[in-house]
Amino acid sequence: MTETEAKIVDLINFSSKQKPIEFEATFKELIQDRVASAIDNKKIEIAKTMYSAPEIDSEEEQELETESEEETEEQEDGEAA
């Protein structure tokens, strides 16, 4: 049984034995662990998006190439005239 599962079992036991103080303390500890874990995961997710190169799919890449080619042709036409 994991630590989280043990805490949940404790919550049920404290509830059934009408021990509100113990229930509250265990509940707060359980929620605090989950919130801390969620925050850590979000930090990692944000760091990955901030410090990695943006992903360009093949359609976007083709559009960029087409725009670049069109700009080059327009510049060449302007110089020839």
C-alpha cells in the first residue's frame, strides 16, 4: 500500500471514529502533497515550452518556404525593372 493510499484509509478511519482533528490534519497533508506535486509538474511543463525551440509542422514549413520564394521573386522583379 502506498503512502497516499494509507492516508486515504486513515481519513476513512478518522471519519468513522469521529476524530475531526486527526481527519483535518491528514486531509491537509494529503492535499498539500498533491498540490505540491501538481505545481512541480506544471513548472517542468512550462520550462520545457520556454526553453525549447518551437515545433514547426510540415505545413507551416512549406508556407514559410513559399512566402520566402515569393519575396525573393518580387525583389528580383523589382531589381530588373
